[in-house]
Amino acid sequence: MLGANLSASVRDALAAAWSTEEVAEASISSVKRAVLASGAVEQAIADLRAEVASAQQVLGKYALQRPGLELLKWGEKLATHTVARSAV
């Protein structure tokens, strides 16, 4: 949905895909290309990393202890995995 907020191309591709009863493979590819071109993946990763940084500040000394440390590691792992998956 971030892609749809950022780009008319994403909105158009989604509208075309959802205009039929069954979504064709070509429509899925069109949506994927539009989302990747919109910068939504990069924005989502930046937003996620900002949230992790904010959580670290809020947690203070607890950011260095379990479960705070585990939560922060999970957030960074999610961002890293998203970067790797977006390259596919």
C-alpha cells in the first residue's frame, strides 16, 4: 500500500490487476515492477530502521538486555532480509 501511496503507476497497475476475476501472471509482474520502481521498498526499509532506532532510544538501558536486545535484532534482521529479497 505504500507503493500505491507513492506512485500513480502502482495504483494503475493494482486497478488493472483487480479489474478481473482472476489476476493474471502478467498483472502480478506489472504490479511488482511498479512497486519496485516507486521506491516503496527503500522507503519501507528506511521507515523500519527509523522505528528500530526509535525503539532503541525508548528502551534506553533495556536495549542492551533481553528481550529488548532481541527485539532490536529482530527489527534489523527484518530490514536486512527485506533488502535482500527486494533484489530478487
